[in-house]
Amino acid sequence: MSELPNIWTGEEELFATLLIVVQEACATMKDNELNSWHRPTYARAMRLLASAGFVEIQTDTDGRTIAQVTPDGAVLLDRLYEEERQEALRKQQHASNS
């Protein structure tokens, strides 16, 4: 698993945002599985994420795409969650200082 730099590029931020949207909309009960549910937009997003190495397509037939988040995708998500956590802490500290 490769480590991504701490500084976000615009592209990284877009991919992280797209990945979290896909994960929230397409997650299944199976560990780490994403399912497009026959929705072309979700399938397109998964293919785009796969081209960047953040998901791996398992199946892409009959209008249904199945994928899994790669280790690099997991690192990207972890960075996004940590950034969101730190932003919430900053807001909380700012509110308590006011």
C-alpha cells in the first residue's frame, strides 16, 4: 500500500469525495464490496475510481459493476475521515473560545 502525501491536491480531494459518495451509495453487506445496482452513474464513477487505482473492478457486465476498494483507496478514505475529524475539532475549539 503506497502512502499518499499529507497535502491534498485538487484531484485527490475530488477522488476522495467521489469514493466516499460511491461507498455510501454502493456498499453491500459483503466486506468491502461496492455494487452499482444497475445505475450507470455509479458504474461510471467506479470505472473512474478504478482508473486512478482507488477501486478494483471485479465484474462489469449486464449494466452491473461490482468493485472493491483498494489499499490506496482505503488510505485516501482514512485521510478524508481524519481531515473531517480535525475540522470538527477545530470548529468545536473555536466555539468554546467564543
